[in-house]
Amino acid sequence: MGGPEIREYFSEERASQVVGASFADTPDPRLRQLLTSLVRHLHDFVKDVDLTEREWGLAIDFLTRTGQTCSDVRQEFILLSDVLGVSMLVETINHRTGGTSTESTVLGPFHMVESPVRELGDNISLDGKGIPCLVSGKVTGPDGEPLVGANVDVWQANEDGFYDVQQPDLQPQGNLRGLFSTDEHGRFWFRSVVPRFYPIPDDGPVGQLLDATGRHPYRPAHLHFIAAAPGYQPVTTHVFVADSPYLDSDAVFGVKESLIRDVAEVDDPALAAKHHLPNPFHTLTFDLTLLRQVQWAP
Amino acid sequence: MGGPEIREYFSEERASQVVGASFADTPDPRLRQLLTSLVRHLHDFVKDVDLTEREWGLAIDFLTRTGQTCSDVRQEFILLSDVLGVSMLVETINHRTGGTSTESTVLGPFHMVESPVRELGDNISLDGKGIPCLVSGKVTGPDGEPLVGANVDVWQANEDGFYDVQQPDLQPQGNLRGLFSTDEHGRFWFRSVVPRFYPIPDDGPVGQLLDATGRHPYRPAHLHFIAAAPGYQPVTTHVFVADSPYLDSDAVFGVKESLIRDVAEVDDPALAAKHHLPNPFHTLTFDLTLLRQVQWAP
């Protein structure tokens, strides 16, 4: 009886408006925003490349196989997010430092167990493989104040390129993991081995993607850190070995220039003896600066 | 020895360039184009909404469950593509008609078996449920020339909202499917029942998404068609019933205005008797126009 009924049917031109409008009644405004934006960008992609029906079918098949490769000990969609740089982007935009604190990088999939509590100076290399290395550093706040009793959680792959959780039958439990507490000057130190580069799991769909695009699956040598202290923002990061292969082509884009350190050989018999290390040995120094936790006004 | 080495490490600003550059050695230029564009749009989405780590984790979990819901008889990623309008967009950009031929719409997941060959006038409703309906039409070329012996493949859900392949134990094999050949005037006709609206499978992750966004899972009443003739471009489409619920909110965005037809009740005892139908009965008329196949110059 009134004016003509206006129906917005789907068309190439109106596609993302029509689909976006279907989410208008979403109770959660954030979910509505996420889906509306996702649809717009996804449709823009399809239009930009003029996606063919065959390519769409291959994408459906790839995503299906990616989901079906996941299990209790394998997360292939995280790997996909990693090799497309999405994980690093999410990590980076959620931990902007403003250049005043240690930069973050990806957590990675191997922090699935609690690190064993260890004493400063302990050796985390339980399998004895690799080049001995003294790792040390200091945790401070933004004004250089030492953070006493800060937690420093570290983990790394062994000489063969695997984390302990990947080789429960071959590595001692807790190999190359440790949870330390900084001393009265905010310092930490422990014995380990020089980290090695290693490949991400590449026997699934993501490995096929890397293969089809001429990309290798390697990550440059690194040691994982989570540093945390009450009243400060924790940081999840790595320290990278300066002369490692793949430093400029990390399969998951985790490298930031500020996180690269030289691992020097030291010839100092007295220092070696003090730390129960063979002489010569290697050293890796990594200081971490944490931002203060934001105090919200009431 | 030369100038300083230039390394492009990841940063928020350079993210899509750095990741895009990782695909520079992709042997297939089309794959390189697809991935570079995908990364750009995906990163733009993450930046536009400032995706949180928690939301990223929920997305990883959703995609994983979507992949794991897929089986031989269920394709949850196609459903996801459908409810985000991606399937319709791909269909539409790959079958632009220029307004001169019958518009296409999605194939859907239920054309998984060959339709049984039937004679003009046959009844495809083998279970006898529903409101009897005479379906007829004409297949022509762009200048109105009748396409004699064109294939007309049709399939629809039954009165309960299921296709035969969804209910192998409840419906006769080939129920509501038929492959017809047009007569010497390009005409086809057969007996069926008035199509009904029905829900897409909504007991998986995609159903949860619809639920969380206040969307229903229904498709308006429709009858699927594939029309094909030698020398012409085949068309995959539906005809929609004009007064069906959900016509303006199809869960998969398949409706195009040009594909909607009235399904009128006819009171004509002579015509009913001629077609072996009870009187009164319903009629649905759908003419299809195919484009000529493009002839490529040598």
C-alpha cells in the first residue's frame, strides 16, 4: 500500500553491502564490525584477482585439508597464519612498544608446557648436545630501574632442531626450558647451547604451499623469552643469533632487527671455570626492557 | 665490502610488502598474484579492525572446527563461503551475462549424482508429497532461436526440505531430479511439486556463526536448473518462487530478481487431464536464454 518494497538482492557491485547488511542484527557490536570488515576485504580480494571457480575449489580443498591436519599436537591453521605473516601482524599491533621497550615476536606453538623452575646459573641443556653457551641479561623498566625477582621464561630447540615436546621419547623432559627469577640487580644468567635454525613442520598443506611458492620452511636460530614482573607489561619475544642462516627469510616473519644479537666465542679460562663451562665457550647477552602497566583512571 | 646490506624485516607498516615479497620466486605467476593479493587484503582486515590476540585465537579455532566438520557428505567450508557471499560472488564474476541471458546462481552442494534421464511430461516427484505443479519453459539462444535437443537438468528438495541424497533411506533414488531434452521448439515440461524453503545444514560451526549473528539458515523455495546446448554457454541457476518466505534474506545470497517467478494456481480440468494432474494445479514457467560460446580467433 505504501511505496514499492525495496529489496537488496545480491549483485557483483552490491555484494559486500548486501552481505554486510545480513549481519546488522548481530547482538555483539564487535562481532558485527569484525564480520562486516572481513566480508568487505574478502570480497575485494575475490574481485581484485577475478578468482576463477577452479581456484575457489582449490582454496576450499586447501582449507579443508588444513583443518583436517590439526590434532592435539599439531595446529596447521596457526602455521598457515604464521607463513602468511598474520600471526606476526596480530602480535605486533597488540604490542606496540613506541620504540621504548623490548619488541615482541610470535609465541610459537611449542610453549605448551610449564618451564621447570631453575636456579640462576643452571644448565638447561639436559641432553648435552651442541655448543655450550652462557646466556645472560638484565630486565629493567622504562627508566632503567632493575626489576628484581622478574620471571624470565626461556625455551629453545635442541641441536637436532626439535623442542622437547616434539620428541618426548628422545629428549629428557624439560630439556632446554627454564623459568628463572632475576637477582637483586635484575640480572639473569644460565647455561645452554647455541640455538640452531630448524624447519617448521612441513609435511602438511602449509608445507605444500611453501613448496609451490619456492619458499623454505626454516626459522633462523633463536631462543624464546617471556619476561614478566608485577606492575609491568610482560613481553613475549625471541633473541636471534646474528650469523644464523635464514635470518632474512624467517618462514614465519618473526625477526625484528632489534632482537638480533652476536653470539661471540670467549676464551677466558677463569670465567669458564666459574660457570662450569669448557673453555672456549660462547656467550649471548640479551637485556629486556618492560613497559609499565597502564593504570586506568576510575 | 659494498654498501650496507638491506634487509627488509617485518614491521607493522611493511607487513604486506615483506610477506608479499616472500612469494617473489613462485614459479606460477598466477599463484604469485593470488597469494600477494590475499596477503594484502588479509593484513588490511587485521589492521582495519585492530584484531586482538583473543579474537585471532577464536578465528583459528573456528577455522579448525570448520575443517574438521567436513566429511564425504558434508562440506562446511563451502557453507562458510556461501553464508559470507563468497560463493555467489565467484559465481557471478565468472558468469557475467551483460543482461542478455539467464543469470546464474550457485550450484549448491546437492548436485552430487547424475539426474535420471526422463521424458518430457514425466513426473519427477516420486514420493508423491507436496502440491502438484506443472513446470515448463523454453530454451533459446541470444536471438531467440529455439535450442532443439538442449539438456535441461533439474533438481529440488522435497516437501520436507531435503534432497534425495540427504535421505537415502527415506526418499526414492532420483526423487525430484530429472534430465530432459527440449523438443523441436526448444520447449520442456514436466510434473513436479511446488518447491519449499528449507534450512542449510546448521548443526556445525557455520550454524553457530549464523546463530551468533542473528541470521536464520533458510533458503527460499527454488528449483535448480542447468541448461546446456552445443555451441552455447551452459547456465547453472535456480528459479525462485515469488511468494516464498526468505526470498529477501536467502542464507547464501543466491536470489537474483530476474530469477523469481510466480507459481500460479490454475483451474483448467482439460489441461489437468492432458498432463495427468489433479485439478486445480500449480504452474511454474521459466524460459532460459543461453549465450553463444565464444569463438577464439586462431
